[in-house]
Amino acid sequence: MQSGFAVQKLNHIAWRCRDAEETRAFYEDLLGMPLAHVVRADTVPSTGEHCPYVHLFFRMQDGSFVAFFDLGDGRATAPDPATPGWVNHLSMEVSTKAELEAAKARLVAAGVEVLGIIDHDWLQSIYFHDPNGLRLEFSWRSLGPEYLEDCAGRAHGALDDWTRDKRANRLGAAVVPA
């Protein structure tokens, strides 16, 4: 199937933050992601609406970014009360298990609550929250690329099974509090 284009990599994902400097200190000083770009404006380019903001971009090793908007009102992104807290998160990859362990140690030393190291069979992860309450994950791929190639060969079948069971109400899904 040819689409006429190919998505190359993540440019950035963006959220609202409550305080630009607090967010900068966490992502740059603690996580080691350099502040690479700051945009300050009074008008939103895509909509034309008036809304003073600063847009921060923190660079990852592959050249992609995690970005934030500070709207100057001290409010962060609000979680969706209909979604369990573990669902929405950003996973960022480190190269080795030693780096994952070092990241955990650094976060814990800074007073950040860290869950894990969790073994997901092909991936090992730690979970923690940024100052805005966003759930973050650092992960290390413990299995090689052949594992994911094998998974890709089974992915459509697995999704078809899920869809069939969901439509037949055979999931026994948990009830999420409103």
C-alpha cells in the first residue's frame, strides 16, 4: 500500500505545563534533555486566536523533541477522569540497562517517585511523573530487533482477535470511574 509519503520520525509531542522554568529544570537539568528552542507569541499561528504563550522544545538524542506550552495561568494539562492514570504516557528510550538503572538512581536521588524496573518481556521500564503530572516512562529494549519483526508478522491477527472479542463483549473490561 503506497500513500505517497512516509512518516520519518517524531518531530515533537506537546502538552501544557504549569510553569515553563519548573518544566525546563526537570527536563533539562534532571533528565538531560537540552532546551533547544523557545517560541514566545501572543497569537496562535494555526488558529489566529489571541493567547499569549511560550512554547518550549527539549531535544532528545535522535533529534526529536518533547514540547510544552506555558499559557501563563499556572495550569497544567488536566488528566481525563474517564481514563486510568497509567494509560496516557510518553515512553522515551535509553540505550542500555545500565542507563536505565542510572536514570532511576538519578530520579530517586532528586526525590522523584519511580516505579520499576518493570520487565515487559521485550522491554524493561521505569515510570515516573514530571512536575505537571504527566506520566513518563524510560525504557530499554531487552530483546533484539528480530523479536519485533516477529511481532509485526502477528500484529494484524492479534488486533483482529481483540476487535472480534470486543465486539462480542467478551473482554470483561474494567469499569473506569467517572
